[in-house]
Amino acid sequence: MPISVAKNVVIVGGSLSGLIHGIMLTRAGSRVTVLEQSPASSLRSHMAGVCCGPDVLWFLDKYDLLSHLPLGISSAALQSLDKQGRAKVFLRGARLMTSWDALYYRLRANYDGLASEYYPDPPTLKERTMGFGEEPGESTRERQERAVYAVGKRVTALVDEGDRLRVSYTDHKTGESVEMLADMVLGADGPNSVVRTICGGEAAAQRVYAGYVAWRGVVPEEEVSEETRETFRANITYNMLGEQGHVILYYIPGKDGSLDQGKRYLNFCWYTNVATGAALADIMTDVDGTEHHTSLAPGKVRPPIWERQRKLAHGVFHARYLEVIDKIASPFVHKITDYYSPEAAFMGGKVMLVGDAAALLRPHIAFSTNQAAYQCKLLEKVVKGEMSREEWNWHVTRFTWLHWLRSIWFGEFFQRPWTSIFAALPYWAAAGVERVRYYTSVIPQISR
């Protein structure tokens, strides 16, 4: 089988999608350098849950060296609460739910052997490099340099030099401008992707506000009553609230990834419609008087704003929800925005966009991390010589386009059900066109 391994790979962005691709490429024999803009040695919590979709499970089954350790909490079904607080199941199906933090530290342990409170005994250097293209006589330092996670590095330019790429970045600590050469660059730097802007221009960086915001928080389950724990224990709970949007609540691992009952977290998220204008600006203005473009971290939301939201909640939610809401001292607030890149490969296929840099899916389909794992699965085919980079771009952009449209439809259905038909039609039309192309062999058929 032909192998097409890029010898030196730079991944811009050190979050989940960057680490997923970094692990796969190092195991294939590439030397990978992750350039993470944040100066912290590890990224801060996103206060978010993660649903491990089928491609995430594929990735973990194949590449996770800590598979003997549980990662998340199994949910049996989707349910809602009626006016009396009784749970009503409306869709059965097992899902593995984890937290952004637990998955991030799991991936870091596999990528560069980072020890953390989540995984104090990560795989050894020998385990991480054994049998994956190791070179005879390779020193310990050379093996360590197969997977580098460099923080405080802000990429400023990419230049195509034929067979290679010149990557320029600014070092946060020294202020110096640094250049390095790479055979491949992956833009895994999220919805505000610098790589996407460099390759596609300023217009490619624009995100569009979807008309609603998320109020998110986590609460230790030990802080709520046994009745409330039991209500939410087995299933993911949704409730549509009419003009007040919708809410979702489910369990995720607790502090340091604990899965012990009584030590886990209840993950709460309430989506509310807010029109562009003074009301939105009021919500997004922090305790210091600064208006934020997309999100406010816990502690930054002005207390009167959250108190007003909690007062509204008491006229909308059942007591089981309210017990959780009242335990959230300060939420994480963020706008829901849309973005999709019609191209995911640039500079002759040497630059690729992955994860949220390629498309920002709305959270309602729980597919963002799965999107990154699917893209990794296809890139593995490129590495093995089973797919060209042009084919990778074709499949990635169409897969992403369909799920982006699906995420918009779901979001509009939950927030504005009376007009969601206008979001459903584009998705079903696009899905129909792709099915016709597939069955008439207009596109190359590949196995997932």
C-alpha cells in the first residue's frame, strides 16, 4: 500500500481537532509541531460537554493508549420534563457524554505525554512512538520532538514555496518573529481561524450571528437534592420553551474527570433569543464595561444581568431545573454564530482546514468534535495513499456543508419552530442532491 506521509507537519491550534490530527499523524510517522496561540501550558476549561459520536469512538478505539480508563458517562435516551416534573422519554439511543476538559487532557496524554490531574500517568514516550515509523538510532530527544506542543505562538503568515510551506509566527514570551518550514499545515485554530483568513482573505473570517445566545454552567451533583439527581441521571434532558428558547441538561465527568456518583457535574445550557441591538450589547458587556464580540467567561457577566435571567427562569422552568440554575453563580455566555468555508484545502493541498476552522456547526447536533474526527479519518486515507488531497477536500467540504445546514435547521427548530421550515428546506435539498450524485457515481465512493 503506498504511503504519503508529510515529514514535517505544523498544526495551528492546540484544541481538540488539532490534537486528534496530531496524534494520527505522529503515529503515521510525521514530526508534528502544534502552535497554540494561548500562552498557558494547557488550555482553560470551556465549561462544555462533548458527545462522542461514531467517528470520535472510531478514533479512540484506534489511537487511545488509555482506553482501559473510562472517559465519560453513558446516556440511554433523550427525555423532556412535563409540567409536573416527570421525565418523558422521546428518543432512545445510547450516547457517551464527556467534558471538553476530560477529552482534551486525554488527547494531550496521548499526543505529548502531558501528565495532569485527569491522567497523572500518561503513556510513556516509548508507548507513544513504538511501531509508528520509528527511525533506527533515534535519540530520546528526537523522539520527543516527534510531537511538540508549543504555546504562546501566534501565526502571522504562510508562504507557499513549492514543495514546502514557510510558516511565520510571533513568540508571545519573547516578542520575536520566527520562521519554520513544513510539508503540511493544518488550520485547527477554531472559528476565528487565522489560517482561514490568510488563505481566503478577510471575507473568509466573517461569522454571522444566529439571533440567540447560550447561558452555560456546571454544578456539582452533590450540591443538588437526590430527587433532582435522579431526574437527570440516566438521560439527556431537553425542553422547548416557546419564546424563551430551549434548554438541555446532562451529566458530564466531575473535577479531574471523576465519574463517581456524587462527584460528577450537571451540565446546563439555556438558549434564549436575543435580537441584535441594545439588549444583546447589554448582555455582552462585562463587569469592566467592555463589550465582547462572541463570549463572556464565568465571572465576567454582570451580576444584574444574570439575576435578571434567573428571575425569568423562575417563571419558565420546573423546580428540578431551577435547583440547578440557582447554583450557577456566574454563567459562561456566548453568541451562537454561523460560518462555513466552501474550500478546506489551499496551496495545492498543503494547507487544510479542520474542525471549527472549516465550519462552525451549531451545538444542537452535538457534532463538532465528530466533524474533526471524520476529517482525521479521511486524512488517514490520504496518508495511506487511498485518497488524493483533492478528494479529501471534496468529501470534507460536502460532509461539512450538509451537517452545517442540518445544525442550522435543528437550531431554528428549537428556537423558532414556527419558521424552521425555511431552514429545513435547504438541508433536505442539499441532502437529496448529494444522494443523487452518490448513486450515479458522479462522486468517488469511499467507505467511512
